[in-house]
Amino acid sequence: MRKLFCTGLTCAAFAAALASTRVAAGHGFAGDRFFPPTIATDDPFAVDEFAFPTVSYVKNAGSPGNHEIDAGFEFDKEIFPHFAIGVSDTYIYQKPDHGPSVHGWDNLAVTAKYELWIQPQHEFILAAGLESDIGGTGAQSIGADSFSTFTPKLYFGKGFGDLPDAVSALRPFALTGEFGQSFPTQADNSNTFQWGFALEYSLPYLMQNVRDLGIPRPFRDMIPLVEFSMETAENRAGRGLTTGTINPGVLYENPYFQLGVEANIPVNSRSGAHVGFTIQAWIFIDDIFPHVFGHPLFGEQR
């Protein structure tokens, strides 16, 4: 049932997208600023996106130690202008140093996002959304929750292309972030405040909008960044405790795809004892299939 539900949602989203044939529009832009989809935190755009695969590895603390490999996907589709829904899931493989391995799908996540406000001249965007982790859709063997969790979120993005000429070298910087408040449906689980942000320095923006320094490819198409992904427990066990990771990495941009890699560094002992890593590929389906993706199913294109 779990697999059929996941497959059905994904297929339905693709089928709905194929029903539309209008000309595509660009994704992830506020003015001249392209905001790339980031790995550890979500970007603020309600557009057509497809991440496959996202693969991460970490050795979890404990005795014996536990090696974990996660492989996931995400698909988002713009339904109405500036409003998108998405579906994502992760297959988890855990192998203790001593003992049998366990594996299975995590709970299915469904999201909705609406772009509230865009200021192209200031490279600014504000969006709101809701993320729902559907309890009971994952495998009990890997510890998937039996209850659902609903998390309203606020997203923002700000590019610094409007800085004065005296500090033009700072114009390629951009900041994106998200803030969420979780509400688990099981009473004995803690509410958490989820917060994170990504600081980026766009070499494509530097070369195209500030000054062409003659940086050769593929380096001129890269965006170095560092992300902070945090969660603070608000009540019950662990009240006031924050866990999370700091994730330095780099994104490579291409007209048709994006490749990214980040290290996952625990911020404290409660967050883990070992550094992991994540590799992710985004396929720009709106550029590859411009007559199918890159526009809302209903209403005028942006």
C-alpha cells in the first residue's frame, strides 16, 4: 500500500503536467538573480523541480556504530501561478558494525508552497508553505513514525545585487532561509522549531552581472555555499536543545541540470559524532521539456 500510494502520487503529478502545453518560463529567478535549489534547506520558489537522486552517508554514533546511506527524490509541480505542490521520499539503508542490516522507505512527505511577494529590483522573494510527513507510510524496520507531523513554513531569499558600486565584489552573495514550526499528531512527541539558511556566492552572477574575471569553466559555473540546518525542541524531552548540521559545499550549474556536494558537520554531540556527506542532482525539467514544465497547470504563466 505504501509503495502504491507513493507511486500513484508521483505518476499523477507527472500526468497532470503532461496535460499542459504552454510555453515555459524561467525558474528560480528574482530579477537578475538565480537562486539555485539547495541541499540541506529548501529554496523559496514554487516552481517545477525534480531532484534525483539525493544520496547521503553518515556513520552514526553508538556502540556498535551504525552506517547509514539515504537515497531520495523530490518532485514539485506548479499548479496555479506561484503555487506548487510536491512529493518526496527517502530510502534508508542502515548497517551496524555487528549485526544484520535494515532498510526501507521513510514516511512520504507532501508539501505545498506559495510565493507571497517578489521584488525583482531587490532580488527578494518571500514564500509560505506547509510540509506534511504522513505517518505510517514508511517502514517500521527503519524507525519511521507511525504518526503524522505538519509543519507550516516561511521561506525567503535575498540577493545582494543592489549593493553600491563601492562594494560590488559582494553583489554575488545571496542568502536563503526557512523557518518552520512542527506539530506532531502524537501528543507525547515534542514540537520543534526548524530553522536554517544558506549563504551563497554565485560565480555565474559575478561573471555575468558584476565583472568577467576570465575564470575558466567549469569553475565559472559554480556556486560555493554553506548551509545551516537546525532544529530546536520546544517541550517534553529535550526541551530547549538544538541539533543540526553545518554543510559547506559547492553547486555546479548547467542549463539542464545542477550537481551539488556538501559535507554534513554535526553542530554538537547530540547531533552526531561523525562528519557525513550528501551528493545531489537536480534535473531542470522546465528547460529540458519547455512545453511540458515551467508553467502552472491552471492560470496564466508568470
